[in-house]
Amino acid sequence: MFEWTGRFDGDEESYHRIFQRVKTETDYETINPNDFVLHGFAVDEGVKRNKGRVGAQEAPDLIRKNMSNFPVVNPEFSLKDFGNIKCENNDLETTQNLLAEKVSKVLSKQGKSVVLGGGHEVTFAHYSGIRKAFPNQKIGIINFDAHFDNREPENGLASSGTGFWQIAQEGEIYSLHIGIQKNSNTRKLFEIADDFGMKYILADEIYSENIPNIMFTINSFLEDVDMVYVTICMDVFNTSIAPGVSAPAYNGIFADRQFMQIYHHILSSKKTKALDVAEVNPNFDIQERTARLAASLVNEWFMI
């Protein structure tokens, strides 16, 4: 289990940093409503199957390290850490099912699910857990990603690029993809997205003058679903701020004012119940920039 440590300024709550408010747990009965509940998905078997750069399985603890010193803003903030899930014997499917079971327990206790990837094969696992807990709810997925991840599995094997295809096979899919790159998806993948009814906002469309249109799209999506799951593939960001990913993007988006306006708006919705970050690859990171950015994005939810 990861040992949470950080700068100690005092015991009073007003001095607290995240490491002082984390409880490492194994018993899901300890979860209270509105607790943030953390799992690490230390898996990149799906990236390997998708012919990407492996290494994301090492990311969860590095992200935790970069989360540790953030100050606690909300007095009621509570974070319970249930450790990492690892992939044994290259058995991705069993590992995904294990995470789904754990996420279902969290949400059944009215906790808020946070997962640190690992590869973006976390999407199908995380979503499956939400659906298991709320089988009759309309679950909306907001995916910040350069890629649709809607490939049909090769030889029947799921990967980091097949999550949304898998979800669509189980029924109607409700997803909004933000940051999609034209040069990262074949025409066939765009056609599949259209066939599945996947909504998307291109990276090229994210600029200040277009924010009202983007907000309209997001609000329409939020109104149409019962709950929201946010998944962030770190390769949506420009390689200068996120060099440590499986598929770097020279023209990715930035975590600038426009992005944060969009992101905060989504996190502020009471329908948002789950969040994960994926594809941080410590093998290629520089000065832990990508891990730090991923940690910061998670922390934004903690502060709302």
C-alpha cells in the first residue's frame, strides 16, 4: 500500500494537506456518502495490446505522490484509498471485472469513485462498475481524449483502444468526447462514432470565441443523462505539458483558461459521480509533468 507523506505544517484542519486526510482502507463498509474513494488501476496490458508504449502501470503511485501536498480546501473532505489493482498473467478481462466490482461497491455506498490509471482500458472497467451499481440509470460518459477508443477488438481481445466499442455492444451509449484529433482517428473511427451516436468536440474547436457553443453542447448532454462519469486520457494534452503518455500529441490541447472553464463546469455538476485519469507513462515523463498535471486534474474535483 502506498505511504502517503508530505509537508507537515500543523495538526489544525486549516493546515491540512491531502496526505493528512487520506485513510488507507480494505473494508468497503467504512465508506460514507460523499467520500472520495480511490483505486489505482496499475495496468497497461491494454496499451500493450493496442501497440502503444507500455509503462502506464507504474503511474498510480506517482500520481498519488503528486497529489499528497495539495491543500485541503473543503472542511468535510474525506479520501479513502483502497490501493492498486494489478493485472496478473496478462488477464486484462479479469482485472477489469475486479475494478468494476470494487467501483460498484463504492457507488452503492454513495461514495465518489476516483481511479488512477494505468492505460485507458480503465474506461470499460470503470463504466462497468457504474452500470453494475446503477443498472437502470442513463450513464453519460465525458471523455477528454485525442482518440475515440472505439476500435473493434482484434482477434476478440479488448485493449486501451476498444473501450467505447465494448460499451456500445451492451446497449445504447451516451458519450461526449472532447479534444478529438483529426490526425489521430481514421475516417472509419469517425464513421463508427457517428453510427454509435457518440457526440464529440474536436480539439480545433476549443478556443475562446467558441466556448458558448461548447457549453451549450455540454449542458444539453448533462440534461439528457442521469449521472456522469468523466475519463481523461492524458494524451489529449499537448506534449509540452504532458510528455509522459503512451501516444504523445504535438498539437494537443492545453490546460488553459478555456479548458479549465469547461472542466470545472462538468465537475461542478451534481450528476458527476466518477472520475479517472489514464495513460500517464512515467517511462517517458519529464520532471513528472504529466503525473503532476493528472494529480492536479483530480484535485480540481476535490476542491469543488
